Amino acid sequence: MADFTQRVFSGVQPSGNLHLGNYLGAVRRWVALQDSYPCIFCVVDLHAITVYQDPSALETATREVAAAYLAAGIDAKAHIVFNQSRVPEHAELAWLFNCVVRLGWLNRMTQFKDKAGKDREAASAGLYVYPALMAADILAYRATHVPVGEDQKQHLELTRDIAAKFNHDYAARIAERGLGVPMTMGEQEVQGFFPLTEPLIEGPATRVMSLRDGTKKMSKSDPSDLSRINLTDDEDQISKKIRKAKTDPDGLPSELAGLAGRPEADNLVGIYAALAGRSREAVLAEFGGRQFSEFKPALADLAVASLSPVSARMREHLADPAGIDAVLRDGAERARAIAAETIAQTKAIMGLLND
Ligand code: AMP
Ligand code: TRP
């Protein structure tokens, strides 16, 4: 990336309980990035309402996600934490991007196909243009790095496609107004207004699977609560869910190759590795040859030891909803100052008279 100011942006939807997949695939990795980049972490409530949300449950879930960020160790003073709907520039830029994104691109999005299910006609228009809003979230801050789980890879490719098309379509105006940053596009040196954002999808837990079915992603919407560990689960629930996790009858292999075709075993090893901050190889070097009857209690202890301090801190924050709201309000004000400038420049580039 050329000379764009380095910045991290990411978000979680307040559409239900936060689970171990959100924590290991996203939030916990954000904590580590805070030392290297200025960061913006958003509770993406406008994305949540692309499917119907009960209004008071949405308020609760928004505060819960914010509490989880703080409990995990996000520093809301040094960085920015806010909820998306408090910064209207997200919706405004999303409209501009709706006019850049092509129907063909949206039609390829697998998350829309999964979420809309068989009855596409009954899905909201918001669910369809969801990826343009996500691009707006990121590009309102011209963010250069976005840490997410594996399932968001396609949306981030679309974000790059939108940025590239905008930079290309408006190249002359961007250069004329001196708003571009030199960047390479393929072989060419061009002046781009929006960066081509890098996805950060790394580590042993970019795709945590259901504890009941190793071929399905751990998700907020799975009807079985045994399929996921929620950040609000207590020690007994965590231990019980790991004890009951589906496995196969074999013991653990000593090498990665031995996990091939064993999705449940692979998932539990990945979870252990992520929680312990070790590689899967190192976990197998220790547990290879042992049975699940030994591995599961070790995993349960590790999960309880790592997650219970987070859920305890989450409960403390949730006991003070006004405190959470103050954090979100302050974050929104600081976010808005950045986003407003980007949107004013974007409009000027596009020929939309303003100011
Ligand atoms: P969502 O709950 O869809 O808003 O997701 C919030 C973040 O958690 C995104 O970065 C997702 O990629 C990540 N995430 C969601 N589910 C999982 C999972 N099962 N494994 C790893 N990361 C996940
Ligand atoms: N679509 C993401 C998810 O479901 C949430 C999200 C919305 C997001 N806007 C974002 C993630 C911007 C990263 C950056 O997980």
C-alpha cells in the first residue's frame, strides 16, 4: 500500500450473543493490533437490521457487543469504539457506493444467498446491498487493514472492487482536485482516493466451527445453544458444552495431516491453539496419541481460564449501561469527524454540490 495513513477498521453485528468464533476470529485479534495501528471498532447495528430485530433486544445486544469489546481489552480512549447508526455518514456513503457497485458483483455474494435462503423475494433490499454498506464502513475512514474471520473474505474483495472502480471512474477529478494518493493498480502508478484495503485473516481460528457439527460455522443463529460457546456463558456451561462437543472415536494425531477428514477434531485443536496462543502443530506435539477424554478437560480448563475474566468484565460494564452509552457517544463524535471529511471529498469528486 502506498501512502495512505494506516488504519484498522472492523465490526461485529449486534444480532445475538457473541460467541467464541467472534472472539477468536475477530475481537481478540483486534486487541493485539491496537499497539500497531490507530483502530476503529464499530458495533454495526445498521447491518443487524437487514434482518428483523426486536427493537429492545437490539438495544441490549448493541450494549453487549460494546461491553465485549471493552472487556476483551479494547482501549476506547486511545482508539475509537462506537455504534454505526450514530454516524449517519455510513448510510450516506453506502448510497454513493450503491451507485458504484454492480448488480453482477452483488449477485455473487454467498452470504446473501445463505441468509436469504430459498425465498429470495422475501429478503430485504438492505440484505442485498449489505456489502456496499460494509465497504462504506471501511472506506469512510479510508481504512487500510480489516481483521475479520474467513467468512468475510468475499465482502472484503468487493470492498476493494468498489474502491478500484471509484478510483478508476473518477481518476481525472481525483487528480484535478489533488485528492489522490499515489498507488499501484496492476502495473500502473495511479492517484487513488480510496485505498485497496487488506484483509487480515490470520491465526488458527479464522473459522471456528459448530461444536455439534464440524462442517458448519459456529454462528449466532444456530438453533442449538450447545453448538456455540457464548461470551456470557458461565464456567459450568463452558465445560458442559466442551464435554458434549461432537468428536470421532479416534485419539489425537501427532501431526496436522492426521486431522484431514476429521472436522470436529480439527476444530477443537484449532480452538485450543487460538486460546493458548500456540500453533496447531505445537498442540498436536503435546496431545498427539491422547484420547478426547483427556483432551476435552484440558480444553475446558483453558477455555474457562481465558473466557471467564472476559465475561466477568463484560458483566461489570453491562451493570453500567449509561457508561457504555457514554463510550459509544464519544466514539461516534470522533468517528464522525473523520468520516465527514471523507464524505465531503467523495461528493466533491463525484460532482455533488455541497457546502
Ligand atoms: P458477525 O457475528 O457476523 O457480525 O461477525 C463478526 C466477526 O466475527 C467477523 O469478523 C466474522 O468474520 C467473525 N466470525 C463470525 N463467526 C465466526 C466463526 N465461526 N469463526 C471465526 N470468525 C467468525
Ligand atoms: N459483515 C461483517 C460480519 O457479519 C460485519 C461488518 C460490517 C464488518 N461492517 C464491517 C466487518 C466492516 C469488518 C469491517 O461479520
